[in-house]
Amino acid sequence: MYILKCNDDTYYTGSTNDLEKRILQHTKGLGAKYTKKRLPVELVYYEEYERVDLAFNREKQVQGWSRNKKEALMAGNPDLLHKMAICRNGSHFRNK
């Protein structure tokens, strides 16, 4: 699972079984439609998994995160990640 920073300061999250090859594809504009329009891209974070399905599941998890939460992950700040995962919606607390 990897995160790229695009030239428009957005993040792209993906997964692959060959990171070096996939990054090369992205940099040549052959990766995803999203990154093709936002070149150049820079690899800013990655995690390694034994199985590609685990990497894909992690990709989907991280894709749903806010920018701030992704940045906390990249910064290696697990305490901040946990705080960002706590629901702040008051209506949820009333139902407990």
C-alpha cells in the first residue's frame, strides 16, 4: 500500500505487488487517471504486506481517511491517528 503526493498537493493511495514498477508507471503518466493529470508525483509513504489482498484492504481503509489522518499516518503518529478515529458527532453519543 502506498501514498503519492501529487503536484496539486493532493494524495493518491494505491496498492501493488511491485512498488518500484508501479511508481514508474505513475511517473510516466501510465498509472491512474487521477495521477496522470497531477504529475509529477512523489512517493511519500508505503507499507509492505505478505499478500496483495491485505494491501488492497489497507488501501481502501486509508482512502476513506481525511487528509489530516493520512498525514498523521505518514508522520508515524499513532496517538494522533487514534484521536482522529474517535467519532465527534454528538448524536452518536446520545444513543449509547
